[in-house]
Amino acid sequence: MLKLYNVEVQSRLLLGTARYPSPAILAEAVRTSKTDIVTVSLRRETVGGKAGGAFFELIRDLGVRVLPNTAGCHTVSEAVLTAKMAREVFSTDWIKLEVIGNHDTLQPDVFALVEAAGILSGEGFKVFPYTTDDLVVAERLLEAGCKVLMPWCAPIGSAMGPVNLPALRSMRASFPDVPLIVDAGIGRPSHAATVMELGFDAVLLNTAVAGAADPAAMAAAFTGAIDAGRTAFHAGMLEPRDMAVPSTPVIGKAVFS
Amino acid sequence: MTFIINGEEQQVAAATLADLLTALDYEGEWLATAVNGELVHREERSGFPLGERDRIEILSPMQGG
């Protein structure tokens, strides 16, 4: 079973809560996916403070664990303050740490990420850093106190799927005991299956489900793909070969001429 | 007094952060507040004095990925 900061979770799918056609469809997708963890954000509340309240109650009623994020933060101080405010609202020390470094690719600013991860870990947060597939950055994040890593496989929302499989393989091989969650870039269930076949521990998705014509059905498709990939990883897959290998034994084959 | 509330300048008669939230009709257990870049816990709001041009952030949950 997957353990994240000593919490056991059944599902290997973490689901974002943004961009669904309606709150009801979001709730349906969460239920259909059987996810244990959803990510949520914090934003400036308009006067009256009612908009956030409805969403807060919707999430609470789903009965899943909340992983707040620092999406949209571009500096260490913004990310650290947002994390502290999220802890206040959601009563959890889990934080998906995002510090964005580039507007076009939404690539993490890994230098700021490492610094913020160190500060937050020191203040008792359980940091889930949204990072790249860079091994040196991964090492630094672990040194900063992270016990989970969340590398992208392609830019957020791009639906490209894993663009650098060798890098993901290296990451898995380099950190065999660290829970690795692919966060960002997954577009379709086959992408999720692929990274799970590589031995990644889980997948965090949002747009691929929320943007589907039928989000709840797509959530179920992803759950199936993630299970298949995980089972295949444990079952031991064949490596590709250059030449054909007959699957039917040739011993005892009839000779007609 | 003049405050910068969620990035916008506003005149509000409020001595503490709790007064300000009440004056602007903010309510709910889901709000998080910060003044001048520092978190102010829920239970500290009523004892937290505000000053001229303090920068106040009032955040609440929203959809995110």
C-alpha cells in the first residue's frame, strides 16, 4: 500500500479540483475515481467571504483527504505564506508546494522550490514538491526534508504525456524508496499507465479529467489505467527486442512436404 | 483608516483585524488572514491592532490542481 508521510492511501490517483463544468460533476468525478486525496487552492476572497465557503463545504462533504497547494506562487515568501494560510484553513500540514518560474511552461523555479521546501519542512509541514525530473534538484529537495517527490512529465495542462521517459526511469532508479508521484502533463489514461509501468507510485491529474467530455467516466478510465500500470510493474514486463520470437512452440510441428 | 485589502485600497473604520472582517461582512471558518505578509491566526484576529496602510490578505478555498 502507498504510504505518504506515514499515511496509508488505497488509491494511487490524486485528483485536482479545478476546471470541472460544475461542482456536481467535480463531486461525481471524485467519487467515481475512488481517489483518497484531492488538491485545492486558496485565493483572495471577495467581500462577504461566501464563495470559498460553498467550495469548502463541498470538499468537506466528499470525505477525502485535502492536499492544499500553493499554485500561482512565484516567490519563496508567497509560497511560504500561502502554505501557512492553507494550514489554517484546512487543518492539515500537507502542502503541495508549487513555485512557478516561467509563465509559458509553468516550469517550477527549482531554486526557490528547494528554499521554500526547507523553510516549510522546518515549520512542520509535510511538503509535496512539484518539481522537474532533475536528479540533483530531487536530491536537494530530499535534503530539505521532503519525503515525497512530484516530478512533472510535461508542462501543466499540456496533455502531452511523458516527454522524457529516460529521465523518469533514472529518477525511479535513483530514489527507489521515495514515493514518486507524477504531477502534471498527463493527458490520457495510457500516459498514466506508462508512468505506473515505470514504477512510479501514483499520478496527480486535473485537466485530463476535468476537461474530458465526461469527467466522471474519464476518472474511472484513469483509475483502471493506473491499476493496470501498477500491476504490470509488479508482474515484470518483457523488454522490447529487435527480432521476432515465435510464441507457438516449434517442437512437434507437422511437416507436410 | 486606509488599508490595502486583497490588493485594493479601501477606507474602513476598524481598530483590529476582527473589526475589519466584521465591517466588510466577511464571515466563515474557511477564511485565512495575513497582515503585511504574516499569517494572523483566527484566534488572534480580535487582538490584532491594525495600522494605517496595512496590507491585508483575506483568502478562502478555491478549486485547484
